[in-house]
Amino acid sequence: MAKKVVIIGASGHGKVVADIVIQSGDQVVGFLDDNPNLGKDFIGFPVLGKIDQFHNYEEYWFVVAIGNALIREKIVTQLYGIRWYTAIHPAATVSDIGVFIGEGTVIMANAVINAGSFIGKHCIINTGAVVEHDNRIEDFVHVSVGVKLAGTVHIGKRTWIGIGASVSNNLSICFDCMIGAGAVIVNNIEEPGTYVGVPAKRKNVNEDTIFS
Ligand SMILES: CC(C)(COP(=O)(O)OP(=O)(O)OC[C@H]1O[C@@H](n2cnc3c(N)ncnc32)[C@H](O)[C@@H]1OP(=O)(O)O)[C@@H](O)C(=O)NCCC(=O)NCCS
């Protein structure tokens, strides 16, 4: 039976999540969003109200479509007693061998999740990203468009791997990192921070602009 889904976050990412819900044969009930400038509908679906009105829709499934990991985590913590929808695009390739995907995670078109990989809760595995075998991806991680994670990689909680970055096999990246667009990771990363370049090095940037 089709699931009826409320999407939190009426944004570009929310549009893509709505598309996955529909392509999966499920139904979009509407969006919850705190933006006061939104009209009555967003991409043809009702804007149902602010996020704190979630309890009016408790009979439905929920997914948080907000890219920022800290905000995603905060919202998930505030919403109690609801069911989380896991959005997997039908054109994603997910191995049947030993893969676990946590609730509320979004896996976009042409992403590949290979055998033995564990993906935590409320992650985003973006369009065309490759998660090779035996990865462990903790909660609230965002693996951006076209990222390549080689085999047996560990990504810590809330870390964001930027578009087109690559991580070599058997490496670990700790929690709360930003890996810049196109970076190549060839060593373990043990301290939270921003890492850019080939091979990637730590760079001091204003992290408020990244994580806010
Ligand atoms: C790393 C990043 C977060 C830094 O953003 P920022 O704080 O706004 O940084 P700035 O653009 O002010 O750049 C600061 C410095 O870092 C350098 N830099 C920024 N991003 C870089 C990258 N990806 N690779 C190499 N150098 C980079 C800039 O050239 C600049 O160098 P300088 O100090 O020598 O002039 C951002 O550039 C990035 O890569 N974002 C990824 C976005 C993404 O993947 N989106 C996908 C969504 S699916």
C-alpha cells in the first residue's frame, strides 16, 4: 500500500525528495516549513504549516529534506512519536547483500550502495554517489553528488562530503567534517574541520557559513 509522506523542508532538496516519493509509488501529503514567505503550495503540493504543527499529521510518514546536518538533527530530535520515511529512488542500486539503511535516509537516483555497507539514520546519499563495499556511514552524513567512497570507509556523524570528492579505501573521516568539492582523501581524518584539495589538507574557513 502506498505510504503518505509529509516532507519537512520546502526547498530544492525537498523537490528532489518529493520526486523520489512519487517515483517510489508513494504519495506526498505536503510540506512543513518555517519559512514565512512560502505560499499555500510548493511545487503543486500544499504547504501544511510550520514544523511544530507536525503532530496534526501524525498518521503519515515523515522525512526531513534539509541539507544542513545540524538542522536536520535538531528537527529529528524535536519530532517525537512519528514514523520516518526512508526514500530510496528506484534508479538507485542497492546491494541485497548485507546492506543496512537507517530510517529517514534519502538515497537519490543513480547512487550505488554496495555489499556490506551500513548507512545510518537521516543521511543523504546524493545523485550518482558511489558507496563501495563495507562502508560505515554514521547518522546525518551527507554524501554529495558524484562522490566516490572506496571500500571499507568510515564516515563520522554529521560529516558532509562535498560534490565530486573521493575517499580512498580503508580510511576513516571523523564526525563534523566538511570535505570540500573535488577533494581527494588519502589519509585518515581525526579532527573535525574543513579539508580541501588534492590530496586534501585542513583549511581554516568560516565554518559558520558552511554549517549554518
Ligand atoms: C569547502 C567549502 C565549504 C568552503 O566554502 P567557503 O567557506 O565559502 O570558502 P571560500 O569560498 O571563502 O574559500 C576559502 C578558501 O578555500 C579555497 N577553497 C574553497 N573550496 C575549495 C575546494 N573545494 N577545493 C580547494 N580549495 C577550496 C578557496 O579557493 C579559498 O582559498 P584562499 O583562502 O586561498 O583564497 C566550499 O568551497 C565547498 O567545497 N563546498 C562544497 C559544496 C558542495 O559540495 N555542494 C554540493 C551539494 S550536493
